[in-house]
Amino acid sequence: FTLTDTYGNNHSLSDCKGKTVVLEWINHDCPFVVKLYNSGKMQELQRTYTGKGVIWLSINSSAPGKQGFRTPEEANELTRQKKAAPTALLLDSEGEVGKLYAAKTTPHMFIINKDGVLVYNGAIDDIRSTNIEDIARAKNYVQLALDELLAGKEVSIKTTQPYGCSVKYK
């Protein structure tokens, strides 16, 4: 796929060949996303793993007029306010890439290994909650999978049921 980021630059998955890639479906109006960003957990994951060479692509598939839709300028301001640190924030207002991946929720997380193989698809963690306090005791599936990949191991948990708000497609 190729999508445009909030600065007008195109990003193609094929450009990431040889790198581990995280795809994070995002909607900053969703309480599940709010929990992760207000706690700083998502930003911590973004900084930790991009610092280790992982490409982190946040994708907003909210259609114009739907919850979570942002213009590029609004999205950039929100990214600054939240101190988010993805490699890029991609806009998918037509929902083509979201539907290609069957992204169901925000957040919905996907991890693609260096060989271009989808190795994780699902929830950020194992506690379906909007309470910030639950983050500390949750098993973070994304962190587990990335740590395993970076250690040269196979991902032990490949699929989980995503939870959160539905993606607000066109």
C-alpha cells in the first residue's frame, strides 16, 4: 500500500522492506486510544521501538464527518499535543488500507516482520478497558511480539481479538 502522511509525503509498505513495521489504527476520540495516549504508554512504545529501528505507522481511517477524522493540520497539532512519536501518521480517509487489513478497531495493531510477513494481528493488550490503571497489569501483546522479533525469535502470540472503538469508515 501507499498512503500520504500528514505532511504530504507518500509512504509505501514496500519502502520498509528489511525492517520490522508496526501498523497502529488510531482515532484520538476513542476512549481506548485516549487511555493509551493519556497514560503515555503508546508514546513510550513508539519511542522505544523506533529507537531500535522499527518503523511505526499510525493510520487514521476515519472518514470525513465521522468520529476521529482530522485534517493533516489538526492531526499534526494533536500529535504534538500528545507527544506521539510514530515514524509517520498516515491518512486513509477513504478506508482502502484499513479495509485491506480488515482493521476493525482503534487501536488495532499489526506487526510485519523484516521479510514482509504479517506476524501479529490484534489487540494492544489483554485487558479490554478504558481505565489507565489497567495498563500496568496488562500483558502487552505488541511489546511481547516486538521483543521476540528483535531477539530473533518467532512471535509466540500471533493473533488476538482486537478491542476498542470501531473504525469509522466511509
